[in-house]
Amino acid sequence: MSKVFKILILPGDGIGPEVMAEVSKLMQAVEKSSGVKFETTFDDIGGAAYERYGSPLDKTTLDTAKQSHAVLLGAVGGEKWDNLEFSLKPEQGLLRIRKELELFANLRPAMCFESMVDASSLKPELVAGLDIMIVRELTGGIYFGNPRGIETLADGTRQGVNTQTYNTKEIQRVARVAFELARKRDNRVVSCEKSNVMESGILWREEVTAIHNNEYKDVELAHMYADNCAMQLVRNPKQFDVIVTDNLFGDILSDEASMLTGSLGMLPSASLGEIDENNFRKALYEPVHGSAPDIAGQGIANPIACILSFAMCLKYSFEMNDQAEKISQAVNDVLAAGHRTKDLIGNSEINLSTQEMGDKIIDTFIKLG
Ligand code: NAD
């Protein structure tokens, strides 16, 4: 009996459905190559869900997500929905699904394919062979803490308030994800906070140190202030293996790190939650980019970020490392052969379309055996 994995596919808005179509084709090739079966359900999220259900994330969609082994998401958002009430905006669908599935660890790899070293804004020798994993805490910290809001003081001055809170459990669980990942990589973790000026940073450092002492002594741990980390990422990015940090710093540092490697159209991500009763970790995989309304419908979007997000799904949800590696290899080979979508080259005459890039990667994947 072949293994069956249930996957909920949420293409979303804009270029989301275009790039996800290439992943659907690749899934069939992976099924043939590995013998596993993907039981897929398609549904809407974001603006598309608002049009269909009147909400950016319908309850039935969420229920299906909870019963799936993994969720693949394209992108959400678009001008059409910009003036909706806040809770109905497409982006709220994304925030809600992450929150409801308690996806507390966001994994953002920053890898530089050999053939893309020149696309980085840094010198080639600084990024060639770069392979960093940033683990960002995703459901706590200043984006969720209370009190929050905008208030008017007695003298009429307006004041904006946000609160950073972290508790032991929130820090411990994301630290464990980082240490576990490091064990499968170069065995090194750098934990970033601002314990010099923030109490939540002091607690962060203490808890990460305690988890390290008690459970992960074999992994090398260093602590770094987040502002120093931002600087080190552009000075000498290859010094890092796994970086673990809070929601706010992770938001900034992961964007910074990912740009070391070139185009937004190349960047995958994973968001992981707790391990459930069936021994599956709740997980959602999505490209870092948005719905790119400026190019939606033109068939020119780069599908690589979405394809590499699926490769992360194979690796982290289904332990299909060999298939994930093969996808990565296929992407590298296609790029090395000089094939580019418009975002990578900008010349409209020799660009591949979304479909052509997808087909080249799938053909190469199949040839890799
Ligand atoms: P964006 O990532 O959609 O686009 C930024 C720029 O990068 C655009 O010029 C776009 O054409 C280009 N780009 C992005 N992905 C590409 C790809 N795969 N191939 C080629 N070019 C690509 O960000 P934005 O313009 O700031 O936001 C557009 C919409 O997307 C907004 O509604 C925003 O809220 C939403 N958004 C959604 C997500 C998400 O779904 N995770 C993330 C960011 C933004």
C-alpha cells in the first residue's frame, strides 16, 4: 500500500493560482517518482474566498486545513479588496489560518543557487554557497500583545500602543524547532533578541539557554543582539546556520536575509505548529511573495518560490528528503542552463513564461530519475 498524504491547496489571489498550477503538475511527477499518493483538496482563501464565502477564510476551509497533513498556499491580496472592512481583507485570511492552526514557527531559508550569485546585491564570494535557515516565532510578540491600539490622551495628543509579550512555553517550543533543524544541518544556532534593552529579550535568552542546557547540549548555541545580527547578515552571512528569533525581529531579519539571494520569486517558506495526535506537525507552505497584482494574469510570474515551498513540504511534513533534494537540483540545473523568468532577467524576448519554467523544472526532475 502506498502512503497517502492529504494536502489542502489554497491558490488564493493574483499570481497565486498561476504559480500553484505548476506545483500541481509537479505533484503528479513526484507521485510517479516516489510511489506516494497526494490526496488534494482545492479551496479558496483571501479575496477569492471573500467572493465565494463572504469571508477571507471560511470555517469549512479551516476545518479541511485542520484535517490535512499539510496546506499549500499561493498568495492573497489585491486592490479590489483594499477598501473592505479590516476583518474582511484578504490578508486577514492568511493571518487567521496561521493563528488557528497555531503555526508558531516560520521557516525562511536563504539559499543562493550557484547560478544566481550575480543576482545578489552582495559580492559573489559573500553569497556563493549561502545556506541559512531563519526560524521566526510567528504567533506571539508585539504583533499580538495587549494592550494595543491608538488612544487620545487627556491633552488631546494621540498615542499608538503595542506590547511585546513572550512566555516560557512560546519561547521553548520555537527554540526546540530551531535546535532540531540545526541537528539536521550544520548543528549551529544563533538566538537573536535585544536583552540589553527589553525584558522579553532577557526572558528569551534565559529560556533558550535553559532548553539548550537541558536538551540540546550537542548543538552549538550563540546569542546575538538583533541589531548586530542585521549587520552581520550583510557583512558575513555565511557565518550563520540556523537563526532563531521573535516575531518582529524575525520579520525584518528574514526579509533581509532572503534578499541576499536575489529575487522575491525564488523564496519559499514553511510555517510549522505542534505535532498532532496522529504524529503530524501542522504545517503550511507558501512562497514569500504576495499576489503581485502588477503582473497577475500575464503568465509571467516565477513559479520557483511556490515549487520550492512544495519541496519544503516534502522535506518537513512527509520526510521525503530525496524528492525535495531532487526538486532543488532540478531548479538549480534549469537556472544553470540559463533559463529565466522575467523577474530574473527582465528581457521580454528570451524570458520563459510561468508554464514554460514549470515544464522545464518538471522535465529536469523526471530526468533526474
Ligand atoms: P508582491 O510580493 O506581491 O510583489 C512585489 C513585487 O515583486 C511586484 O513587482 C511583483 O510583480 C514582484 N513579484 C512577486 N512575486 C513574483 C513572482 N513570483 N514572479 C515575478 N515577480 C514577482 O508584494 P506587494 O506588491 O507589496 O503586494 C501585493 C499584494 O500582495 C498586496 O495585496 C499584499 O497585501 C499582498 N501580499 C500577500 C502576501 C502573502 O500572500 N503571503 C505577502 C506579501 C504581500
